[in-house]
Amino acid sequence: MRFPVLQDVENYWDALRGNRQVPRRAELDPRCIQSALSTSFILERLAPGIARFRLAGSYLNELMGMEVRGMPLTSFFLPESRKRVSNSLEQVFDAPAKAWLTLAGDRGIGKPPLDACLLLLPLRGDAGEVNRALGCLATLGPLGRAPRRFDIRSTAVTPILADGTYQVPETIPNDWPFQNETSRHEPLGLAEPMRGFRPSPHRPPRTDRPHLYLVKSDD
């Protein structure tokens, strides 16, 4: 996998929710995703297709060359890609669903090639509505001159059913980050690449869960 930090975040979120559709924002413990803190963030839904950063890791500030807290997620994208981002956000909150977006950084003077992948995972707020999202944005290549904005190469949105299982993604990117639905919880170092993969619409039953912490948050 090109972006293993995204797998860490997705595995943590998936373990946290158990057999539910979506975990609560208050259940998140940042100590469980130490390796991803600089590239992770929390979004708050403001309106259809619009979500702003409530919390953001330091690397996101480096990408934009400024503090991104309070800014909309679409500020990281080129104008021609913002509608697709908004559509993905709506599916994440409304379905609910998880979304993977493969990205390419903008080019120009001082801006070398920069590949990236964005993960969006729905969360419930204090009132029980799905109006928060846990996200992670990882890149591959030199950062170059900020700000760096992105175009979308492909999008995969996976709705989550009421029993906690997944539907098949609506669109599967060429470099889909999962290897298969049963092996994604195994250590990456032991996983073997699979050919002709297509995600399963159902999750295998869980036999154990890692120890997680419940923390309170004013966020």
C-alpha cells in the first residue's frame, strides 16, 4: 500500500465502531493513531457539501502554508475538483459512507509532482447526528512551495449499511488502497498483494477488539 498511514486510521475507526454504522466523535482517542496525527483532521458539517476543519494536524498547515483550522475542506482542491469533493462529503454524512480519493498536486514553479490520498470517515456528534468526520490526507513526493492544492484522480465511496456491513464502492480507483476485506485488519508487513481485487459487500464477524479509551471532548 502506498499510504499505510491511511490504513492505520481506517483500521482504528473500524475497530472503534464495532458492529455499528458510525462511532461517536467523543470516543476518539488520538493516542491510538499516533503515527497519523500530523496528517489527520476532524471535519464539522456546516451545510450540504460544506465541511470545515475543527482540528487539523501540522502537516496540513504545511501544505497550505497557513493555519487551516476553520477553513473548508474544499480549500485544498483546485476549483474544477471542488464539486466532486462536495458530492463525496454529502455521501459520507448522508449515507453514511467512507470515502477514498486519490489525488494529484497542482504543478508550477517550485511545485514538483505530488501524489496524495484522502480518507474520510463519518462520526456522530454529541446529539447523535452524523455531522463530524475523521479524515487523513497523506502525500508522496516533495512538498515544494505552498500552498499545494489537488486535483481528483478517482473517488471510491462505500456506503455503510445499518448492520455495519459495507456495500460495494460506487467507483473503484486504479490504486484502491485495500487488498481485501478480510486481510485489512492483519499487520501490513504480513499481507500479500491480491490480484483482481474487488471489495466484499459484507464484513466477516469480529471475534475481538483492541482496547480503546473513552475520552470527553468539547469539540
